[in-house]
Amino acid sequence: MKIKNWIKYEHDVYSASLADISFEQDSLVTQGGRARYEISIVSADAKSFLAEATAVVDFNGDGRYNVWSVDQTGDIVQKVPD
């Protein structure tokens, strides 16, 4: 099931709050956890949303941190490669 379907079917709304959709961020590796990406909602309204996953690890040591986005269409796009 695509992300867009899960969000809409599970909660019937898009929300700018991760808590509203019952998403709990795992602890980041920078805080002693395992998650390598921090998840955030960039925007959300009744018909659309944009979420991002931003790396907290510089995977190849080039000083850039990977960023991915996903929207209500379910399209996942790499915005910043690492």
C-alpha cells in the first residue's frame, strides 16, 4: 500500500502534525537511536500534504545530507542526493 493510501485511509485527513497521524519518530542515531532520517511534515491541508525525510548522517562524507520528499500522490522524490 502506498504511503498516500495509508495516511488517508487510516486517519481520513492529512495533517501538519505527525502526532495527529500517530507517527512517532524513532530516536535518531545522533541521539543514540537507530533512525538515520528525521521525518517532518512540510505542509498539509484537506487535499494534500508534503513530508520530508532528512538524513542526520552524511553517508558518503561529502558534507551534504540526503533529503527525500513524498506527497499525496505517493511520489517519492530525492531532493538532495548524498
